[in-house]
Amino acid sequence: MIVLAVVSLVGCALFSDQEASRTPETVWRSTEQHIRLEGQRSQRGRPTIPNAHPVRLNPDDIRDALASLFVVYEEVEEPIPVFTGRELGVVSDKIAAGLRRARPDQDIVFVTVGSHNIPGRHKSVLGLALGLGEDRVTTGRVFYRDGRLNLIFGLVLEDTEPGEKRRKLSYEPGRRRSPMDHDWKLMTLPGRPVYLVQADRRDDWLAFDIGSIAVAPPARTPASPVRSGAASPGPSVKERLARLENLRRQGLISEQEYKTLRREILNSL
């Protein structure tokens, strides 16, 4: 009876540990956005290599890595930054916090929403003319191994539902076993030590030599094949307000549309 009790207790302990490793742990959450610790997922039956967690990385190094990423679409001439300044400030700090807490069998997964202006993919022509961004979702899986910060993207600047509907959706954070379907290509600033991971050269999985990021040249011009370099800045708030006033004077928008758009422009400050 004693032996059976001991075996039962050991079995329960192992089961509890396994369940705990699979249960996501929230590092940060704001409505539908979050940073979580999640148990590693197997790669089609192959054993998953443990991560070098926990680890302390400088949030500024992580921010520099993320800030160097641009996305390119076939129908859009200019490269688009993957993360806004506001997203960078939150995500880099929270990823660093997650890496300090994570176990070797845990990854950091994130969902972030930022206001982006993507020519050719803007749902509102008027919003595009006024320089108003639209909410776009980016998701990813992060872990540290072999001296490199690995980042597997799931969604990149994906069009999303309005706030209330968006909170009910579940977003895939990126997978080791296979990439998600996508129509974008990632590029980085020149001088950044970034590597494509695995033999098939997956373009959704990047690894940053985090120890070298801090001393990399502070260039801000994206690499070829993009002709014009960094994305051109949008119109200023003053210019957007002037355009809006002009549309109002010409009778092209209603008074209610004018008030709504003016409020959105001022809220973007």
C-alpha cells in the first residue's frame, strides 16, 4: 500500500509538472495584446532542443533588433517597418522580462497591434490620404539559444477586425515545424548580424547575434533590393488637418465625418 501511494504521488507530481509546462504564463497583457511564456512545441516528432533560458538580455539590444526589421510586399514599393515606436517600447521590455523568467522548455510568444499606413493595402482611401494608420496585428515566437535571439513570425502586419471582435480571436504566434502561409518578405538594415534558420532557408525565422547588436553600425537605410531606402515619412499632423479642412470646404465629406477624422488625427499625437 505504501509503495502504491508513493508511485501515485510521483505520478501526480510528474503530471502536474507537465501540465504546468504547457499552461501559458502571462508576462504582460493589454486587451488583445500580450506577451506569454508557452511550452515548446515538438517539430513533427523530432525532439525539441532546450532553450538557454532563463537569460538576461538588454532590452535596448532587443529593441535594436526589432527596429531593424522591415516588411516588403510585391505591390508596395516602399519597405514598411514591422513595429511602430510604441510597439517597440513595450515589446522589447516585456520580451526581456519573459526571457528572465522562462524555463528551458518555454518560449516567449507575443501578439502586438500597431497603427500602420500601408499604401495599396489601406481599406480607407480617405484615411490613406490623411495619413491615418490602420490597426495591424503582428505575432511571433521568441527564444534564446546558441548565443542568438531567435524570432519566428506568425502574422506580420495582418489586417484585423475592429476592437470588440478582435478580442475574441486567437492568433498563431509562429511555428518551429513549418511556416505559416504569407505574402510578405522580411528585410533588415545593413550591418545587422541576422541569420535565416534551417536548411530550407525559411524567411519567417530569424536569429539575431544579440551580442553584436549593440556595436552594429547605427545605419537607418534598408538594404537592397528596395530602391529608395527607408519608408518615406507620412504627412505631418498640420498637413493632415489642412487636407481634411479642404475636403470639408469642398463638400466631399459630411460634418460628422469631418469631426470623426479630425479626432482620429489629434488622437494620433
